[in-house]
Amino acid sequence: MADTNNNKVMAVLCYLGILWIIPLLTEHKNDPFVRFHINQGIILSIFWVVVRVASWILSFIPVLGPIVSWVAWVAIVVLMILGIMNAVNMDEKPLPIIGTLFTVYK
């Protein structure tokens, strides 16, 4: 039971920014459940960087820029929440839209 809780904690960390690096650097990376969530966390981080760059570029457009930026941030928060819920429920569901694009870490 303690190992399952540790795996849940490590899986949840994967969705909190760059904290996916913690399970990646520990022995938890050998667990398939944690490895799946590490991959999803890395994909989410890459998506976050892409959104930041796109938001910066679009910030020069007066009305469209702030609207697109706000929608993108809401999407990131929703994806984080969905990932955390999957980790807590011990599910290995990919994140909507971005979760099945590619595998970063196997």
C-alpha cells in the first residue's frame, strides 16, 4: 500500500510544472504507471513552452492576443487538473489532444 501511495505522489508531481524531473531521477521511474505519467508531464511541459512562445508572439495583436493567451492558459490548467485526477485514480489515460501526440520517455 505504501508503494502505491508513493507512486501516486510521484505521478501527481509529473503534472506540476517541471517537477516531473523528481520521479525521473528516482527509482520510481522504473514503475510503468509512474513512467506513463512522467511522459505525460513532459508533453504538458513542452505544450506549456509552445503556448508561452505563441502567447508572446500574439501579444502584439491588440484584441486577439489576450483572448488566445487566456484560452491557452485555461487549457493548460484543465490539462493539469485532468492529469492529476488520472494519477490519483491510478488511471493511465492520455491527456486530451496532446497526450497521444508522441512519446518522450519510455
